[in-house]
Amino acid sequence: MRHESLMPELGQPVPQFALSDPGGKVYSLEDFSGSPALLVAFFCNHCPYVQHLLPAFVDFAAAYRVKGLATVVISSNDVTAYPEDSPANMAILADKYNFSFPYLYDSEQTAARDFRAVCTPDFFLYDQSRKLVYRGQFDRSRPTTEHVQGNGFPADGSEMRRAVDALLAGEAVPGEQLPGIGCSMKWKPGNEPAWS
């Protein structure tokens, strides 16, 4: 089912997290304290919206890493219902695309709830003081799925690039921010937040 991101209020502090990658290494917010900007994204392996933008996102994250952007990607889906999103399969995907960022598993779905993530992909950009300055779409591109025709725009990360460029230049992030669109978060039975 297709969902739009909730677009929480700007200026909110980044939630704390401590999550492991498929190899068992734990990452927390403090691991990224030296970076002037932090992007937290919620992905999963099987979502066609994620698959559509993944090559462009991997290129974007690698290019902006050297400019000072730390990127963290989190998968929160119920892997009992969606085994293709399991940590083992996350490791395969990260290796296939040579991720330059940690891909973390949110087994209890706590991070998804704390960030108010409702879809994959869902993006949250924070400044050096770790206040939310951008949330919404990566770009205007949409994939073709069995239910929806794609819109023909390229997956180039133009919206996110504009926001990160402004942030790293010490300028105000552009005011117009449009919701991202993706697959609904796959909550564990009984774990669905009221706002999902």
C-alpha cells in the first residue's frame, strides 16, 4: 500500500537510537557526532520505491560523505511477514551496491516509531545541532509498479541535494518540502502506532 511521509514539524531533535548492522556492529547517534549534517533514511529491501531510487541514493550518499554528510539507513519492517527484508538479505543488498553507510536493523521498530517513519523510503535530515531541517521526498521521481505508472522524472536526488547543499553552505534549507511517497511500513501485529 502506498503511503506519504508524515512530515513532522521542523526543528525537532533527532531521536536517540542504538541499532546493529547485519554483522552485529551497533551504531548510535554519538557515532556521527563529528559530522555537520546527518541524514537518517528508512528503507527496506523489497519496496519498489526504494529499489527505484537505490542506485541514485548510493551515489548521492558516497558523494556527500566527503562533503560532511553522515548517512544512516534503517530497516524496520516485520521480517516474519517479509523475510526478504531480513538482516541476512540486508547484508546481501549492502554488499551488492557497496553501501558507504551503515544499514541498520530496527528489530523492535522503536526507531520507526520515534522518527515517525511510515513509509519506505522516508527521509529525515538534521543540522549540526541535530535539529530536523528537511523531511520529505528524495526527488520527484516515481517508479512504475503493478498499481501505479511512473512519472518519467529521473531518480537523481535533486530535492535532497538542494537541501543538503544549503545546509552544508550554512544557508537556510529551501522552504518548500513535499512528502515522500513509498510502501507502507510493515508493522508487527499489534505494533502499529496510532498515526500510521
